[in-house]
Amino acid sequence: MDHNRKTLLQVPVDGYQIADFMSKIEESFSNPRVATIFAINPEKIMRALRDPELLSALKEADFLIPDGIGTTVGIWLIHGERIARTTGVDLMGRLLDLAEKKEYNVFLFGSAPEVIDRASTKIVRAHPALHLVGIQHGYLQKNKHEALIKKINELNTDLLFVGLGSPKQEKWIQRYKKVLQVKMCMAIGGSLDVLAGRNPRAPISYQYLGLEWLYRLISQPQRFKRQLVLPKFIFEILREKLLS
Ligand code: UDP
């Protein structure tokens, strides 16, 4: 597969528009193995630098979407190339449209029980012909995961969405992708919370200005600690730039 793959502080990122991601993902469905899709943001990059298991899961992924302004600005600073942002929620929406059109079987895994119930109701309302074959909340006991994989396979799932937060979801997918008989597996973080209306998305004006992080900071101040990683990320980018 031809790839416009760049590296940002050791972490690969694919520089495509959302439409190109969609056609490449569709092409990959004819491969016998599972196509894996992860979103890359500064927080995940900084974590991967001190978590070799996460870094290797990211390096082995088929599609790494540039989620968030920090990623695209980082690519621009290091490689001098402007790439478009593709958020996980947007790509998931497109994949659900595709699944509805092509009658693919979809399974949703992750988030709190009430969140996945609400999100799946909303998804089915928006995609009435969707084959949503199963849902499972993300607080399953450890010893039930093998049975879950069996169920996902028996239901002939084509598209599996996993929202366990990072790095749990990436490690889960990395661990089970060899036994999953699905066409595609995407890590969706807190997208089900967004779809359920629990953590609404930033208004369009914030999205347009690339300030979704600021909106999240204002609306969920408890995430403040997580965003302290941003200055460190910018520092690392500038250091790499100066040393190159
Ligand atoms: N989550 C889960 N199981 C866990 C831990 C987390 O299902 O053991 C869910 C949590 O309920 C939330 C999502 O994972 O829906 C994580 O959301 P967050 O916004 O932290 O993820 P991000 O998008 O930042 O990766």
C-alpha cells in the first residue's frame, strides 16, 4: 500500500484527507487480515515515548489518523508539510455510513453501560439500516475477554469499534487482532461519550479554529492535568527541529 506516512517523535502518522482514508480503508477490506485504525494526538505520542508496548502497537497499525491540531502542527514543523486533520469521531461516522450502505456487520465495544446504550440507540436512529450486531460496555471482567472475542467472531462482525481509552484500547487491539476475524478494528477513545451526548463536541467555530482542546479544557476542567502534556510535546518538537 502506498503511504504518505510521516514520523512525529518516533510515532507514525498518515497524511491523508478523510476521503482518502476511507478509500484506502475500503481497499484494505479485501486483505485477509484485520485493518487497524488508531488516532494520533500529542497526548498519545508523549505516552508512547515512555510506553514501548503502546509505541509498538502504533507502529504496527495500518492507519494512523492525525487527530487534533497538535499532530498536524507537529508534522508541519518537522516535515514542512500541511496535512488535514481527521478526527476519530468523523472517521467513525463515515465508517458507519459505509457499513450501512454495504450491509457490514458492526459491533461496538467500550464506555460505560449507560453511555454505550445511549450511543447505540442514537447510532441506529441515524443509520436505520445499519446491521449493529452487538454492543458490549467497556468494564468487562478480565476473564470474560476471550468469550467476547468468540462472540464478536461468531456474529460475523466486519467492523469493530473499541472505546476503552488510551492506551488500553490500542493494547487490547494489538493483543487480540490475530484472533479477531473482522475486517476492521478502530480505537475510538471517548467517541461513544460524544455520540451519547455526554461530552458534546466543541462548537463548529472551535473546530474550525483548531481549538477543540481549548473547548475541552473549559468544559471538562478535570482533564486539565492531561493537557499539561501539550507544552512538553511542543518542547520536544522544537528540540527535534533544532537538532535536525
Ligand atoms: N473506558 C472503558 N473501560 C475502561 C476504561 C475506560 O470503557 O476500562 C472508556 C470510558 O468510559 C470512556 C473511554 O473509555 O468512554 C475513554 O475516554 P477518554 O475520553 O478518556 O479517551 P480518549 O478519547 O482521550 O482516548
